[in-house]
Amino acid sequence: MVELYYYDYPQPFHSLAPLKPADDSMNYWFGYPSQAYPEPKKEEKKEEKKKEEKKEEKKEEKKEEKKEEKKEEKKDEKKDEKKDEKPKPKVIEMRVPLCCESCARRVRKKLEKMNGVQKPVICDLYDGKVTVTATSKPEDVLKTVQKEKKDAVMWPQKK
């Protein structure tokens, strides 16, 4: 039978440490000082209080700056909202004499290339009606169609 040798204290982390500490405490092994830390002097306490007060003042200044920045951002956002307001898309209906499918295709392609016009462009051959959803002005859309078909006019609105 093999005898096992057990230590009643932890082994040192490195080989330079003695096998057994002089005071038999765990503080030696984990690097804790055996004596209590000395209390700071009164002057040091005053300096620490001053430092803490300065830190608090800086924090308050930062908070005030952030509040001012937020107010400015809100004002800027309101201005930007007014500037960035895109016109809502409108449904524009036009009466266009479409004799065949190729006429409808030419009108549709011209309108789809136009800025501010959303797809699909609906061309109804039977009624001679072209329906467009666009953010641009109806007059601009009509002029584009009139370049292809001279007789194009706005669809009469119901009253």
C-alpha cells in the first residue's frame, strides 16, 4: 500500500515561497498585508472631498450640456421635418387616345422613366385612360404624356 502525504496548509504558488508561513495564516499565501492599512490624515481627506466636489461639478455641467444639446436637436428635428416633408403621392388620371398596345407601352415607358412617378402605370385601352401615382406635379406628368400623344388631357373630375 502506498502512503499519501497530505499538507494541512496550501502549497505556495511559486517555488520561492517557504513551505510554511511564519504566522500560519492564509494572508501570506494570497498576498494580503498582515497589518491593517493606516488611516489617511485629515488633510488628505479634505483633498479627497475637493476632488469629489470637482467631479460632481463636472458631472452636473455635462448633464446641463446634454440637456441643451437635446433641446437644440429637437429644434433642428422640427426644422428638418418641415424641410424633409415629401409630398404625398397623388393619383393622376388622364384621357389619352390609345389606339393599340404599342401606344400604351410607349406612354407607360415615358412615365416610368419620369422622376417622382411610382410603378405601376395603368393604361386602359378601352376607356382611353392612363392612371399614374406620382409625387410630382400633375402638369409635369401631363406635359410628358403630351410629348408622346398630343391629344392627352386631364381626366374630368367628378363634382
